[in-house]
Amino acid sequence: MALYVQKYGGTSVGSVERIEAVADKVCGFKQQGHDIVVAVSAMSGETNRLIGLAKEIQSQPNPREMDVLVSTGEQVTIALLCMALESRGVSARSYTGAQVKILTDNTHTKARIQDIEVTSMQRDLEAGRVIVVAGFQGVDPDGNITTLGRGGSDTTGVALAAALKADECQIYTDVDGVYTTDPRVVEGARRLDRITFEEMLEMASLGSKVLQIRAVEFAGKYKVPLRVLSSFSEGQGTLITIEDDAAVEKPVISGIAFNRDEAKLTVIGVPDVPGVASKILGPVSKANIEVDVIVQNVAADNTTDFTFTVHRNDYEATQKVLEKVASELGAREVVGDNKIAKVSIVGVGMRSHAGVASKMFDTLADENINIQMISTSEIKVSVVIAEKYLELAVRALHSAFEMDVDGSVSG
């Protein structure tokens, strides 16, 4: 039979009743003869509660001590789930990240996994036990507890699956798979049976919140088949895997992602000389602000307007940086807009179909939606538009590409 690594998020283990339900689900797989390794998050709300306690004592807590504190949330879950499994007659053993051992670098609060020791886990699997591992955490070379950053339990699950050469990594969440777009925006959104790592990575980076980007990157690198499933309903979910020969029959567009958390800034009248982009973006980067879409327009008077987007939370900080930069460069002014959104169409089918971008642009024009910026890659087209038109744009594109219809999508 198969070896499955299953990851259950905070909402899936949010109460004793839900932990009992997870135990029932795990028992079902075990009764079918499968080997099971489970990675779990802290119970929903627990990590925030622990962070709140720390902030009551210290406004900027020591990162090492924060890792010691917040890692306890998952420790509660692994113990409770093992108790629930044992009460059902299933032998189970809990492991903290240090007990596994999940070796990471020493960057506290956002560590990266370097290696995983599998000997003890393999021994327990051979003995017929279910292994329950605390997600989100590891240990550095000096034995210090580390955490992997928000959503790190997804990464733990995928990393365990890679290390153990599991047949599949199953991510259980509060949704039953990956959809063509957010069903809360488009009523006809359809669950995808499968999607490629490349498409899922684009979807995650462009605003889809189903999976963490790092987990998808890890799965793609080690070719770990990922399946997104619901903890609360039965179903096949969505399989995320490598592109194969069946891709030629795939829809041109697999999904529409969007992000409301965008802001746009423009430095107007910058002298059009070599290195000006570096002089603008260098200080922004030094302020630890990530830049997304970039557009540069050269005017007839040998000046350029330099426009880029950032996360909306960084809008005011970026403005302050740019005002100083503009003064130093002799630019005319800095203008901004924090009421924008980014809408993206994603699909590996774009590689072999022409006219996808023009169809997107025509669709938005038909709805009188102005495109402010455009960014493309081999398998995606993103546009920046006014935020007030976001849902209209998503619905119009979903309809234009016939994404609510099973079968081929028009290109």
C-alpha cells in the first residue's frame, strides 16, 4: 500500500472535536493498509494568542525566545492527536521538530529546512505506528528551536514527504481543492482535478491563498505529488503535479488569481540616464520593501516616468523613501494610488496558444475597465486595475474564457 504524508491546518485541528475527526480520518487510511505520517499546525488562534502574550511583555521580543514560545502550539496538537489515535486502538507516536530531527538554518522566526533525519520515523513506520509531527518548526545546528514562518506547516509536510519518498503529500484545509478562481467572487468557479506545480506557484504568488509559496516550491523541486483536500468533506481534491503529455489537452487558462493588497507609486520626470532604475529601487530594497510590477515610460524631453507596485502595507513607507530619492535625482514629483488591484490569468496552455493576452485585454475593454500596468511571463498575464473594478474583471474573464464549463477552455 501507499505511504501518505498528511498535513492538517489550524482550522482542521481547531478544537478537541475536530482533532477527534482527524483521528477518524487517519484511522480510515490506516485500516486500508496505508502508512501514515501526519504534520499538524497549532489549534486555530493559538499562535496569535502566544504572540499576544509575548507582546504584552516586550514590544520587540527576542526572536529566539519567540520561537521557543510559539513552537509550543504544535506540541499541544501532536500530543492530543496521538491520544485520540491511541484511544481508537491505533499505535501512534508524536515528534517535535527537534525530535525528528528537522535541521534548519539559524534564522529565527523564518528558518529554512536544510535536512531531515528519517531513521527514527522509518523505524516507527515499520512497527506499524502512525507518526505525528509538529509542523512549522525545526532545530538549528546548535540545538536551538526554530520556526519556519507563517504557514510553515505546509512546508513541513512537503519536506517530510520528500525525505520519506512518500507516494503523496495530502494538504487538508477548509476548502476542497484548488478552484479556477475564488468561489466567493465567481459563483461558477470550478474545482480543478489537477494543476501543475508551475501554475500553482504562479497562482500562490499572485494572490491565491490555498497553499504557501514555499511549500509549492519545495514540492516542485523534489517532485512530490501534492493533493489539496477538505478536512470537512469527502472528495478527490486537486492534484498538483509535474506537467505531462496530457498538458497539450489542458485548458489554455487554468485559473484567475487576484490580489487586493497592492499600491502603485510613480516617480515623474526622472532624468533618462543609465542606472536610474537602480537609484530608485536600490533605496526601496534597502528599506526591506518588495517591488512587484515595474513600468518605465520615456518622454520626449529626455525624462522618464518610473512606476512600480508594492504591498499596500508598504505604501506610506515607500512614499517617504521615494520623496528623498526624487529630490536627489531632480525628479518633478512622486504620486501614488493605494486603491488598485492586480488580476492575473494563469495557464501552461498559453505556451501553445496565441491571442490569450489580447482576449484578456478585449474583455476588460468591453467592461470599460482601464488597464494601468501589464506584466507577463510564459504562463501568466497580470494587469493592474482600479480596485473598484476587481470583482467585475474577474467575473468577466472567467466567463470570457469559459472557465465554468467542464472541458476545453477557449483561447
